[in-house]
Amino acid sequence: MKIIGLTGGIGMGKTTVAGVFRRHRIPVFDADATVRALQAPAGPAIASIAAAFPGVVTAGVLDRAALRGIILTDPDAKRRLEAIMHRLVRRAEGRFLAAARRRRVKVVVLDIPLLFETGGDARVDLTVTVSAPKSVQITRVRRRGLTPAEINRIIAQQMPDAEKRRRSDVVVLTGLSRGQMVRVVERLIKRYV
């Protein structure tokens, strides 16, 4: 089974690219969706987050804005959260891969924003970075309701786009032509399926 690692910074278009893989019936493990499920009300990560960050969980519900405010301003807090979440996400990834192997799937995609930062690139056969011009990235992230200051802090904490592109086997550009992006991904799919 071939494992494709899909990555890119916030607002770069990973979800759109992952959608192209899904339309071609290639299973996609979405690390962000897994994090949201783990942090859902009474989710598996809630008790650990509540213990590590007093006041951000009330009645089993995580206040995401409060937690984001803490981790964007305190590097130690970010490391504590990553220590909680990365272990749980890796477990879910392992279950996804095991299920794909049982079904004898030829290709899977691991959509992991922090692929390089967490050493996930060592677990995949091919790395694909999704990239867009910074102005496009910022416009996309603004639609999520984040403030300009929050956006700048998030981007500053991520591996620079140029470094992700440099370390990748394939770069998929978004923000220009959707058709061009789809053609690039479909060529990649044809090579592996």
C-alpha cells in the first residue's frame, strides 16, 4: 500500500486537494477532523486538556477560543497540548492504516498539517505540499472568523511554506486555477492507482 502524506499551512487548500483524492475513492485520514472528534464534548482528549489547561473545559465542552488564546501566546502551553493530541491522533491514524490494509487498498492519503514538524514524513512514501500565495491564504483564513492578529500568530508558528515546499516530493498550487490544481492531483493519482 502506498501512503501519500498531504500537508500545507493553514488556509492553503488541503481540504480541497483531499476532496479530489476522495472523489477518486482514495481513503483520506484527516488529522484535523480527528482532532475535532477527540476534542468534541466528552471526547477522549477532554479530560487531559482540562487537567493541563484549567478553565478551558466546562461541563465536558472545550472552549476552543480560550485554548487557542493560550497556545498562541505560550510556547510551553502549545507543547503540552501537542503532547496530549499527537499521541491520540497517531493511534487513530494507526487504526485507519490497519483498516485500509485489511481492505487491500492500494493508496491512502494522510492529511496531516504538521507532517514535517512531527516527523510524519518518515511514515509516508510520498510527500505532497499544498501551497497558495500568502494573500490567498490570509483571505481564506479570515473567512473562518479569526482576527488578523490570530492569523499572523498561527502562520508564524507554522513551518514556513517555502520550507514545506522544499522538503516535499510534489507541490500542488492552489489559489490560481482550480482546474490546474485538479489536473495536477489527478496526474498524481494515475501514477499511483
